[in-house]
Amino acid sequence: MEAIDLLQAFNLNILEVILTVIPIFYIGYRLGNRKVKKLTEEIYSVQKQVLDLNEELLYGKSETPVIGIKHDALKVTNIAK
């Protein structure tokens, strides 16, 4: 009841409030949807770059030199005796 009394105090009609609020929510929804689409495209772009880099590292199809790891440097020493 207080909400209706408050609206009457400001001489606002429920129809006027609804007609004002709906476009505001719609504009906010559209702006948020646009941001989500932009961020999704960025995520897919970064994901594709990571997959391309992994493919280059795994299969050696890189245009840039890959850091070579010598298998001799990865020898495991027996520390526990």
C-alpha cells in the first residue's frame, strides 16, 4: 500500500511508470547484450590463438623458432639412496 501511496504522492500513474521503466530496461539489456557478444568474440579469438600456438609447439609447424629442449637436460637423478 505504501508504494501506491508514494506514487499518488508524486502524481504518477502506474501506466506512466511502466511505460518509462520498460524502455530503460530494454536499453540496458541491449547494451549488456552487445558487451557480452564483444567479450565472447574476444574469448574465442584468444582461444583460437592458444590452440594455434599449441599446434605449432606440438607439430613443429611454426614460422618462429621454438625453444629446443634437450632430452639429456631432463635426466632424472636418483637423489634418494
